Amino acid sequence: MSQMLIMSQPSQPDKAKPLLTASVHDVRYFASLLRGIGFSNRASMRFTAGSGITVTVEEARTLLATSYIYADHFDEWAFDVDNLQAAPSQLSAPDVDRHATSFEIPLNILLECLNIFGTANMSSSSSAGSKHKQWRRASDASDNDDGRRLNTNRIDQHFGSNEKRTSMRLTYAGPGHPLTLVLAEDSSGPTTTCDISTFDSEPNLELPFDAEQTALKIIFKSSFWLRDALAELDPSCEKITLIANPVVEVQSAQRGIPAKPLFRIQGTGAFGTTEMDYPNDREVLETFECSRSVSFSYRFAHISRTLRALQNSTKTSLRLEQEGLLSLQFLVPVPRPRGGMSDSFIEFRCLALDDDVAQ
């Protein structure tokens, strides 16, 4: 099995000095941020001297997902800028960042290596704190708890409490070299070294979000308000439509005329349509800003890619651009090496279906 996971490259005559050295005492959080975008095997990984790591994947030239893993989340982060060399494909590029390096990597191999001791998979228990649901099934427990007990400062609510931990030391010597992981199970347990082949990066899909063209901005007080709504949709759902109206239009509805929804998620499939409306409630929507009525549709297969990131996030930001570009940002808690909590983000951007953009 290990031979399938570990991809080795020929040894170099002279051992190259690492360009990057980073280590963590518990790979679960690192693995979780990668698993949140693990729907595609081809991933672009970028190391930046003062910032950290960004990992990007895309699908069908329509969906772009990026995980941000900051330098201060590592117990050790050493980036040797003086040792940085551009990849052969970047030598002639005039705008090469001399404080960053990037490459492509098979993301599934990286995730399997991180879990080689079986301790990197985290079972999110954040859902345990969301006993209150807006859309309940008959089998659901009592909803006396309105979700306010969810304490986002407690890391054990979001990740499992396995006793064993896997620590990792990551090194990268630069273009043409593998990404090397030294993994250890506890302080006295076994260790293993994985060399994962890296490849020159190819241009990623670019979906810039223009904040000045924002038509809708929502911040869910807790991610379960969106996660549970998406989970209610039938797996056969083909299209999901996001509908929103300015608060003033919702409040000024005349008698006898159905009120416009503040924010509605509508799923459409072969067996009909499901609609879920959100109330104008600060305990649900922490922020709601809508400049005009909007209605844009997306392939449910693309939106469902966000569910894994939703499971381990505490808050979600949803934004819609005037032309329908969707941005979903998930706040993921990560413990600092020296105590306390920090935040990482996973962001998804998705193009609307052409029929809605043309309307």
C-alpha cells in the first residue's frame, strides 16, 4: 500500500538545501484545510515567504476553490528567499514573484500520505452544537437549544478528539525537487518519509471578484444555517438558484400580494422544486446587504463541492457579483502553536449559468 502512496524521484548527486521547511505537531488541521478542496486531484500549491501556503483547484473552468494556510499556523516556518530559483517555465516571465514559488501536486496522494498513520482524518463535531435547525425532520431532537451554545472558541467542537497525533516536517528544495514529508506518530512512535513528485504549474482559472460590484453580501452567524439547507436538497437536484431582495422591498409588500423572499435557496431537479427561505433574523443572518433584487442559478454538482469545507467551518460569507459570480468564504478555526486560536479560510468561486447572466 505504501508503494502506491509514496512517489519517489531519483536521488540528487548533491543534497539540495531546502527552500522551505515547515512543521506542525498535529497534521489534522493542515489536512482538514486541504480536504475541504479535495474534489480535484490536480492542485496548484504556492509557497510565499511571509504569508504561508495557498492551494488551488478548479473544475470545468467554472468552479475555483482556494485554501489559505498561514505561516503562523505552523510550529516552524522557514523560507529561504536567497535560495529561491524560478521554475524553467517561469524564467522568461517578467512578473515572477521573487518571494514565492509554486508547483502542481497530486492532492489525493498528499492527503493519503498525511493520513498514513490513520490519525489525520478529523470527524467534525460542529454539527453536534447545531441542535436547532430551520428545516427539521420528524426524527430530529428537540430544538429547545437555539444554537447559541455553540462556542466557536473550542477547537474540540470542530475536530475529533483522537488521542494519537501525527506530526509532520515538510521540506521543499525548489523547482524540480519533490515535496518531502517526514511523518511521526507520537514522540516515540514510528516515522516515515514520503517524497511526492511536483510538476511545473500551469495557469489556473482566474475568477476575480470585484467588491465594488457586489449585489449581495450575507454572513451566516453559523455555517450550519447554510450546511443544513444544502443537505436538505435531494441528491437528484440539478440546479440551485439563489434569490435575494433588498430589505425595504420585503418590508413594503402590500396586502394581498405575496411578499418577496429576503433570501431563498431554490433547488430544482427531476422530481420537482424545493424552496427554503431565510428570516430577517440576526441570529441567523449576521449581515445582510442587498443593493438590488438578484436571482442566479448554479449547477448543484458544483455547489455541493463546498459541503466538506462547510462541515469544519464556523462562519460563512456569501457574496454575489452583479453578473452572478458567487463567492463563498468559510472561516475555519486553527490553534496557534503557542496557544490561542487563529483563523484560516477556504474560498469557492463559481460562475452562474449562462441563461441567468444573460437576463
